[in-house]
Amino acid sequence: MKFDHVTKIYKETKAVDDVSFDICKGELFVLLGSSGSGKTTTLRLINRLIDPDEGTIYLNGNDTKDMNPVELRRRMGYVIQQIGLFPHMTVKENIGIIPKLERWKEEDISKRTNELLNLVALPPDYFRSRYPHQLSGGQQQRVGLARALAMDPPLLLMDEPFGALDPLLRMQLQNEFLSIKRKLEKTIVFVTHDIEEAFTLADRIGVMHNGKILQIGTPSELLFNPVNEIVSKIIGSENKFKAIKFLQAKDVMIPMDKKYLLQENMTCQEAVNIMISNKIELSIVKESNGDIKQVILSDLLKNEDMRRSINDFGRKLVIVPPDENLSSIITLLKSSNEKLAIVMNQNEIQGLVMIDSVLINLV
């Protein structure tokens, strides 16, 4: 894909201002910028929800203005923060809506739905017949992604897809999305205002400001070699280098809501019922020996014997005190290949520190 001197004007304001860049096949390209920077407008130009006032957008060497907009959009998946699931339709019906319009056979729609639900970690037997209001925000977003992939498009457009989720679930979905990306080998254009999310997901990042792309590079290139002061300020590299020396766990931790805590020795079925009822997909279990484990709903749902104890599942987490230095926490997490640490004070869980959202690219 190629943008060639593309401009979009709204009421004499250039929402996108003479933008030129290439996106390589198979890469995850992030458009990063604050509200009003032009990143969503740039994304919407790709699938012709809007058309440029100047310049040309090429897809596989062809000018998108010469393509039928409806046919063009069916060659692209589109995932947005609001998701847009049809409330009166089941999960299966939501995912199969475009294949049905394309007159697929019912058995082919069912097969494709099951494949996609497994891909996005929603066991079909549990979720195929549910309605959107019966799903958590993360589960709804997974269904939205599955629907976008139904026609197996080579290009996926994603506009702040995880922006409305709580930090813990957001981290989980980011990690799952990276796994899905590796399996699918699709070209992805991803819009976000969240710097840590961009650094976690991107192969390359285009930093936008006032309708212009100021710099394109890998996360490390942007962090260590910003092209100007505006990029440096957006990335926040100077503040991050200072922060690593002075911040402690208590300064950066996310407080632990009690709804995320499960009792030791619960059965899988009991845990699943609680997690679905609370609309959460990740829980923390404190064991009598002092260990803290992370339990994920999708792992429990894959288990064939729901009478088993949740003690048989989950991964042991790193535990740090509230005054632990941030630099030490990052080093500890990276050496143990973990994504988060539990903050405990006098045997009580206070919160958690997530490496993906705290300076992951500085060490």
C-alpha cells in the first residue's frame, strides 16, 4: 500500500496534510498521535469511507479511486473501538453476516465461524449462540475481530480497538492479538493514541501531528533517535529515562479490584461462572503457600473436566514490594520472561505492574 501526497481538507483545515508513506506487505503499521492529529482520517481514507481531496492511495499498485468502494471494503477487515455488533444477532450471526450476503452455504458459514472463534480464544460451544449483551467488553472485541476476518481479507484496519477496555484486559488482548497476527500473516494498519500500545504491537510506527507524518520508524528508532522535539515529546523519551531512576512499584501499579481475585481450590466451573458473571477474562489466585497465580478464562474453558481445581491452572507471578524500584522490576520481569508483577504489602495484594505499559522498550 502506498500514500502519495495525500491531503484531506475539512472546512479549510487540512486533517491530512500532504502525507506520503508506504506500508509493507505483512507488517503491522501503527499510526500514533493525539486526538485531532489525523490518524483516524488517514485510516478511513484507505477503505474509502472518505476520499482524498488531493493525492493518490495505491493498493497493490492500483488507484483505490478506480475501485468500487463496496468491493474494496470487502477486501479489508475493519475493527473499531465501538465494535458495532448487532444486538439482536447471536455471535454466529454477527460473524457470518458478510458470508451470508455473499451467499455462502450454511455449513460453510458454521465451519468458518467455529474456526474464527477458536482463533480468537472463544470456544464455539460456549459462545456461538450468545448475544452481545451476554459478553464482556473483551469478548465483544474478539467477536468484532472474528467478523472482520470472516472473508479472510489480506488487509486489516483497526481504529483504537482496545481503547475502551480496562488496563489488565487490554494487555491480555494485545498479547493475544500479536499471536493471531503471527498466525495470519496479514497486513495491518492500527490507529492508537497510546504510546505503550504502539511500542508493544508495531513493526513500524508513523507519528502524526497536525495532519502530517513527522517520522516513521521502529519503536527503538523513535525512542532513541527522534527526528525533532515534537516527536520526542510525543514519545516521551526524556521523561521515561528520568522515570526509570526514581519511580517505585506503588507509583506505577494498577490497583487490584477485588472482582479479579478468586478463592484457592475453586473448581474450574465455579471460576468460569464467576468470571463470566463479572465479565472478566483474567483472575488472580492467592495460594496458601504464598504463591500468586494468573488464571485466564480461555484456558479454563478449554479444559474438558470442569471439576478440576483452578490450582491446576495458571502461571506463577513475580511478587514485589510497593517500594521496589522500577528499574529493578523491569530487569526482574525481563529475566523471568513475565509480563506483570503483583505488588504485595504485608501479605495483602495491592495491585499489579505491567511491563508492556511501563517502559518496556527502555532496557
